[in-house]
Amino acid sequence: MISTGQEKLTEDVAMDFFAKFGQQQTREVRMASAHYTIGLGYVGNGQKQKAKAEFEQAVKLNVNLIWAAVELAQLK
């Protein structure tokens, strides 16, 4: 999960998958999702401080990413 999230952070998506359905995601939403994915990977590895930092970044980029906020609350 960590490597998948990191790949999402570095990729430059010219054409978003959902764009053809009329719901193109903003860069911030994609980045928030990547940080959330990385955070989940860190939780699975028992690295709570790194997970917390990733979830904080995810919520900062997209306040509507509820599951990142839930995970963050559980780590506090």
C-alpha cells in the first residue's frame, strides 16, 4: 500500500479515469487519496507516527476524506 500511494504522489495524471464520466478529480483530491493509502500501509506496518503524518496531510488536502479523519482520530 505504501508503494502504491507513493506512486500516486509522483505520477502526473493527464487524463483522470473518472474524467470520461464527467467527474474529474482535482490534484488535491488525488494527492489526499495517495496520502490516505500510504497512511493505511503504515498502520498495517505498526508505524503509527508515520501513519498519523500521512492522515494529517490527507485531511489537510481534502477535508471531505472522512476515513482519513477517522483513522487520524484513532491514532490520537
